[in-house]
Amino acid sequence: MTVTRARRHSPGNGQRTRWLLGVILFVQGFGSALTEALWSTSFGVAGLLRGAGLPRWTDLAVGALGAVLLAWAQAVRGAERRARA
């Protein structure tokens, strides 16, 4: 006999996605901008954006989007903790 557990919808799935995407965009955006400014070389997002003909400030926009996602994830985490307390 097999025992199955009922799956409950976990609000953490979207939360994990926000954390992951936020970290990736933050590192790629600001890291690419910093690397290009210091060593005049492009990698990751910066390389793709330069190849598409977009200006340098788009790297910072990608990093800022990552920072917004991280702030949102942190705010949701705080609200979930307060709700459990």
C-alpha cells in the first residue's frame, strides 16, 4: 500500500523564483557594468546587450531590476514571518 500526501499550494514557490531571478539579474547587471567599466570587457548580460546595440546604462537597469526583485522577495518574507508569529 502506498501513502500519498496531499500537496498544498505553497506560496514559497513564487518566492524562490523572485530570489533566484533577483540574484541573477543583480549580479549579471551590476557585475557586467562593473567589469566593463574596470576592464573594458563584456560578459554575460553586458555582452548580449552590447551585441544588440543597446547603451551601457541598460546593464544598470538590469541590475536595478534585480535589486527590486530582491527587495520584493525580502518584503514578502517579512510579511510571511509576521503572519506566522
